[in-house]
Amino acid sequence: MKNAISLFLRTMIARAYPRIIGMRRQPSWVIHEAILPILSVAAFAYVYRAMKAPEEYVGFVILGGAMTAFWLNVLWSMGAQLYWERSSGNLEIYIMAPGSMMAVLAGMALGGMVLTFVRASVIMGVGILMFQVPFAPTSWSLLIGVFLLTLLALYGLGMMFASVFLLWGREAWHIVNLLQEPVFLMTGMNFPLKILPTAVASAAAIIPLTAGMDALRQLLFGVEGFWPVWIEALLLAGLSVLFIALAARLLAYLERLASKEGRLTVKWQ
Amino acid sequence: MGSMGTASAIRTENLSRSYRRPKKAKAADGSPAGDLIALDGVSLDIREGELFGLLGPNGAGKTTLIKILTTLLAPTGGRGWVDGLDVVTQAKLVRPRINMVSGGESCGYGVLNVRENLWLFAQIYGVSNAVARERIDRMLDVVGLADKASTKVSHLSTGQRQKMNFCRGFITDPKVLFLDEPTLGLDVNAARAIRKFVREWLAERPDRTLLLTTHYMSEADELCDRLAIIDHGKMLACDTPGALKKQVQEHPLFEIGIAPGEVPVKIAHLPGVHQATEHAGPTSMTLKVSLSEESAIGQVVQAIVEAKARILSLKKVEPTLEDVFIELVGHGIEDVAK
């Protein structure tokens, strides 16, 4: 048991390593991953200012900009990652190794979280400084707890995507594109969720960003949310368990199917 | 030859693998599609400590066999065991015991340097940092990559990446190692160093086993304790290189050098000729003729002279693995590769 846990942790940390170290070795990410998103955040912020919207709306946009970084990371660097790993020849090495594929996925998630946390912090920091957004967290511990739960659910979804996308092969690219923009709308990335019809907002609750951002806004700006924070926290915890369990099941199914059909050994399809 | 145990390190029993062709696809001869048979009832028994070679042209089924034994691919028939464990039902127990290196692989992360990549691949096998460091240093020395240890993989040449990949297979110290064309595309010195290391590695660890596939007959002859020749998914022969060569010794073998640009000579159907192959080199064409009886060489020479071709040399030669391969498969291994 001790050995199994040690192997899981070693595998997870090893797979997280290229992501984390890559940030230091490719500093150009600051331009396209932090500075460019700030421009789009600024555009929304100026629109709200011009409309004389409540000041916390600018804060919503900055928070949305930071969380967008996580969503894009989940889609592109988690969801599509196993597909790229297969193309580069790494996937069969991972499958053949004793370290579990769940540990590989957890490592991808950990690396992605650390990397994107730095990016999101830059967006938040610069946004807050630029627009002097007033925020007064009601509870730091609750804020951190909800944020971590949001990440857990979000990356759990990413782990699930990774398995499914591998099965779909080349179509994964189109599916990622299909998911990207509608989610910005459905989750109320740049506006209060309450504006959306109740049915749409409720349906969007399956995406962890929806409840996560709504709860974070309540805790950061003291505004009324779509649901109370505790319900959203519970929902996020439930989604985390659901997505991670589904990812494990799907991965096991996919591994069996791929081995049966020979898909793991086909680099491009 | 290393000291071999009596226990089976790898065993297969009627191992088969077929792929379903798409419905609209047709077979090569234009007939309606059936299943594509990649491996057809292969039975092998490789002993612990053995360096076993698989020889066969492209598409013969060598890689399919390795993929099954490394748990990446499920067989459609038969069974396979590695270190006594079933590769299908006990795949999770097989994996800590094995590793595989395929020539021409481009694995790894370009943003990491050579040492970091090897460390990563050691971690997924649970190798401790200290042991990994020690093995990585040794392996980088073996393949002559020590001076590139801190170079990002994205800056390596294809050959250097292949050397790194070769190191990856050994840093986990597997009980059974699968090397699929490990020296493919490497320069002569690197390939020689790798062959030398493979022998030393097995000598140091008599309980380790190595399954090697290669296109290079001399490599197979030099390294392997035993060889299996495989074609169209079927195993055609399995024995020591010496015993395999003895099988074709009953047919006297002659090598005839002919001046280039001469009229092609058709001798394969002459009486007394068992088999004939030709190889066009830059300065001459070489005919290799295997005869049913040695006296038939006279008719062969006469046929060449009558075809107005100029004989540059004629010598009786000892059979090589290439001749064994030609005898069994009907053509040279490179003929298919070409």
C-alpha cells in the first residue's frame, strides 16, 4: 500500500514537472497568457464603467478573466493532452509503466493548476491595480476553500475530458473549440449569473466554473449570488467526486477498448 | 552466450492478433476485406537470461508480438506470459517487470533536458532519485550523451534522441527488456557501443532477459543466443544462429561477381539451382546462388557466359543469417524494406 502511494505520488509529481518547469523556461507565456487576456478584461471593464454599472461588475470581469485561464487550461492542456501524448509517443510509455494513468492525469492537473494559478494571479493582480476594484472578502478561509473546490471540480472535469477526447482522436480538436466559447456565456464569465434565465443558469451548474465563480463573487464583493455559498460549495464537492470517479472509470474502459482495438499504438488518427 | 536459466521469461502459446479492416477496404489482391492477420499462432519459449532475436521483414508481426507482450495490445487468440504472468489478465503485475525501447521513437518533453526526461521516466517506475541519478549517469556515458545531459531535448538531433530513448529502457533495470530495432538510424560507433553494452548488461545480470528485433542480420548474429524468423505473422524457424545456418549448409553456396551494366542473367530456373538472389552494388553485381549439388556451378557459369556477362569473381561462401532468411522467406529482408 505504501509503495502504491509512493509510486502514485512519484508519477504525479514527475508528470507535473514539465508543466511547471516549462513556465520558467518559456517566459514568453507572460505576453500571450497574461498581458493579452488583460486587454480583453480591460475592454469589458471600460464598457461597464461607461455604462456606470456597479463597481463590483468590473471585479466580476477581472475574476472572470482569471478563471478563463483555468478553463482554457482544462480544455487545451488537460482535455486534449492524452491525445498529444499519444502523438508524441509518450502515451504508450505511460501505459506500459507501473505508475497508474490516474496518477499521470493527476500530475497533468497539478502542473496545470500551478501554472495557471500563476497566470491567473498576474491577471487578477494587474486588473485590480489597473481598475482599483474594491473587494472585501467576508471570509478568507471560505474564499480559499471555495477556490480550491472549484479547481478540484474543474480539473476533475479536465481529467474526464482527457479520457473521452483520446477516444475521439482527431475530433477532439473540434470538440474543444465547441466547448470553449459557449461556456464563457453559460457560466456568466463576465456578468452576474442572475441575468441568465433560471433554467439556463441551473443547467450550467454542471460546469464547475458556474457555481465556483458565483460563490467567489459573493465572498469577494459581498453581492447576492444565484445560490447561497454553502449550496455552491456542496455542489462543487459533489462535482469533484463525480468527475474524478467518472475519469477513473472512463480511463479504465478506454484502456481496455484501446488495447482491444489497437488504438494505443496508433500515433495519428 | 550468457548463463541461461531454465525458467521461462517469455512464453507464448498460439498467440494471434488480427485487425478488422474497414468495411469498404479491400485486401491487397482486390478481394473483399477480411480480417488482417498480423500474428498467426506464434508459440515461443524464451528462457531467463537469454538474448532472443526476432527477425522478419516490415509487417511480419514482430512489433505486434512485442506490443502484446508489453501489455499494450490484447491478443485475439492464444495466450502470452512474461515472467510467468499472463499479459492480459495480470497486466498490472507484468508492467513493473518490463520496459521497451523502439527505434525511431521521439518520446519525451522538448522543454526538459535529457537528464530531466530520464528522471521523469524513472519516476513512473518508482525508481528513487539517488538510484535514478546513478543509472542515468552510467547510461549517458554508455551512449556518449554525457555532454548533452543538460541540453533540452528539443535541441537534440534525431540520433541523440534515440540514444536518450535507449537509456530510458535501462534506467528502470527491467527483468525483461524489449528492444524493437534499437540501433535503427544510429551511426556505426554508437550502434557498436550499444551492442557491447547490451551484452555486458546481460552478463552482469544473468536473471534478466532481452527480446530484440532487428533488421540487421549481423547484429542478430553477433548478439542473439537464439533467433526466431517470422513472416506474415507466422514463425518459420527458431534456433541458435549457428543451427539455423547449418540448416542451409546442405545447399552449397556460391557468390559470383558480375561487371555492372551487363545483360541480366536468369539463373534461378536452371537445373541444379536451388535458389538465386542478386544484389546490385556500385561497382559490380553480386549473384548469390544456392545449389542442390555443387557440380551444378558449371551450368551456372556457362549460362552467365552465354548471356555475354563478364564474371569478375567466383567463390564458395559459408551461409549467413541472410541466406537462412532467404531460404525460409523467399527474399532478402532488405528487399521488403525497400
